[in-house]
Amino acid sequence: MNKNHLRISKIVLIFILVAGIFSSGSLISEKKAEVKNLNYTKKMIALTKVIEYETVKSYNKNVPTGTVVTKEEGHNGLAYIDENGENLEIIESPKNAEIEIGTGEKADYVGKLTGYGADCVGCSGYGNVACKTKQGLNHSLTKDGEYYNDEEYGKVRILAAALEKFPCGTIIKVENTNLGTFNAIVLDTGSAMKKDWNKGIVHMDLAFKTENDPAVNLATGNNIKYSIKRWGY
């Protein structure tokens, strides 16, 4: 090997060593950055605090005593804190629960149930029920059907009852052997219901679009259980 070749080999060797040093330094730096980020993340996750929600209570005389209605579900919040439990930083705010406690008349009845259609004998033929909706509108069994969408209880059946005892908008849980258990709203009335109530008999009439519905006869029964969920609107 001549001197020129030896000089070139040394230059190449020096270049490789220098490149290796810079390359190694870069990898170490990257590893340090990753470790630092991981430690920081672990520290923040470990120092968290749950903020418990509160329950806000209100009282409603239209709801029977002993009944509690959940208006809004609550959930806890979360916050970051330092090692001393200070410097609170809210991640997610808690949402308070809202419940409604009944203070009204407690009412569970046993009575009879019948069924009727919008085209029944003595009915108007238009299907309009006696009560207005909460929005002050008419409800037609013929056009709108035998269900009513209550803003609190959702889709419920329509009942006729003695309005002097069960005012418009009253929500009742009905337990019927043939039709099962369902919620209904008082939106109609009839002379038979009024006469029976004057005798101390609870008589409800379940609404259908037409008398030809076979379920009209299935609705008829005695010893029907009625539980008031809400008095009026």
C-alpha cells in the first residue's frame, strides 16, 4: 500500500467515526425526549381528582307523595391537581342531578276499564277528545291516533275518566290482564265515567281509533289497578 492510499484510508475512517458520533448523539437525544414526555404524561394522569356532582331537589304537588322523578341524570367531573392537591385545573365540569319529589295526593285505585272508538255510538264522529293538549291544541283520535306524546312520559295511551277527580293531563299507570301494563293520559271524559265516580266507582275508558279494533273488547275488565304518576299537566 502506498502513502496516498494510506492517507485516503485514514480520511475515510475519520469520516465514518465522525458520522457515527453525530448519529449516536441524535438517537440519545430522541430517547431522552421520549422519556421526558412519558414521565410528564404519567405525572399528569396520576394527579387527578374526581369532582362529585350534587343532587338538586324540587317539590311538586302534582306528583303523588312517595314518587321521585329523575329530571336530569348527573355525572362527576374531573380535574388536575399538583402534588399538594392545589392548583385545581378543571378538565370536565360536573353535571348536577335534578330530581322531583312528589308532595301531592298519593293515589292507587282499583276499578273497571272499558274501551271505546272514535266512531262509538254517541261520540262526535270527528274523534276530538274533550281535553286540550298542554299546548292548547285539539287531539283527534281519527287523525292523531290513540297515542299522545307527553313531554315527560313519552308515548302514552289516551284515557277517558271523570275529570272532576282525574283532571286533564293526569298520567296513570294501568295494569290490565289482557293488555299488560302501560302508561296512559287522561284526555277525554264521558257520562258513564262521571256517573260511576259519583257512586265511588273508578271507571276508565281506553281510547281507540275505531270500535272495529278487536282490542276494544280485550280492554274490558274489572279489578284493574290504577296508579297515579302525575296529577294534571
